Amino acid sequence: MPKAGSKKSLFSLAPVLFKDSAIEGRGVFARRRFAPGDLIVAYAPAQTQLAPDDPQVIAAAATKLTLASDSGFVIVPDTRVPGGWLCNHSCSPNAALYSSGEGRIRCIKPISPGQEVTIFYGWITHNEPVRDPCRCGSPRCQGFINFDLSDQDVANYGLETREGTELTERLERYAEYLRSIDQEQVSGQIRAKLAWLARRTRP
């Protein structure tokens, strides 16, 4: 039978620590150095995998913790078990969330022991401009976690008007920012959402 001390020593080898964060709630903190490309932690060590049309997915999505996997299912974390789902957002993240397989957090910038592991959420909202205030404290903080699309944005999308040009310039500025933090895929998601909203609302 293992001694009690052996369990403690094994736990001390865990690559991350979950504790209170100055950003918000609990966060994920490095116990060792990570280099770009390193796997830091699983997104949800304990999880339920549901079909996208499962009624439970809608309820779970309200938590903002669900993750659509590249494998075609939706990951719902068991929040009784800490994992990468506890990572806080930053506008200058040092890690990224990957949706392949069961979900994982990988390092994109060097992380030192004791440093908080942060990711970029890239939420896209519609007519909710101040839904998610950002508290990351980064010099590049965007003010809000979400990028909001208004009805006016939708109406002007793709039009060769002054308003349409202003929207295009706003999207290009945000795309440049996204490229600088290795999150350029969000730019495509924004344009896809705009196109979908435009198809729904235009005659």
C-alpha cells in the first residue's frame, strides 16, 4: 500500500495549480516552465460528450464552458474536477484552447513557474456590446471579452457605403489584433456570423 507521503509527492509533480486569481475567480497557474507547443492541461479531465442537437447542450451552453470538438460532439466539463476550463481570458494570452479530441490547453508563449495560464475566448455576441467586461489587466486589453455585432453592423455588411466601409475597417483592425495573438481563426468566425445574420434579416 502506498504511503501517504507518496501521494503528496505525486501531486507536487502536477504541471499546474488551481487557485484564486487576481483576474477573476479561480485560475490555472504553472508549476513549471512551459515552452510554446507544450501541452499544459486537459480542458476537462472529467467531461460529458453530447451530440450538438442534444437538449442538454442548450442548457450547458449558458455556463459558457461548453466546447465544440472537432470530432463533432460538444464537451461539457464536470466542474467538480478542475481543468483547463478554469483558465481566465486575457487579451494577451500565453496559451490557447484547442478543440481537437477531448480538448486541451497548449502554450503559445513562454510561461514561468507561478505565472497564470490565460487563453483568449473570442466570444462573438449580437446586440450585447457590454456583456462580458474584461479584467485581464493587459496593456492591450480590449475592454470586453466579447466582440459584438449590432443590427447596424449586419445591415451594413458587404455594402459599398460609408457605414459599410467603416465596418470593414473595424473588422480589419480586429483581424490584425487577432493575428498578433495567434487567434486569426476568430476573424473567420466573425465574418461567418455576420453573413449568417445578414441572410436571416435581409429580404
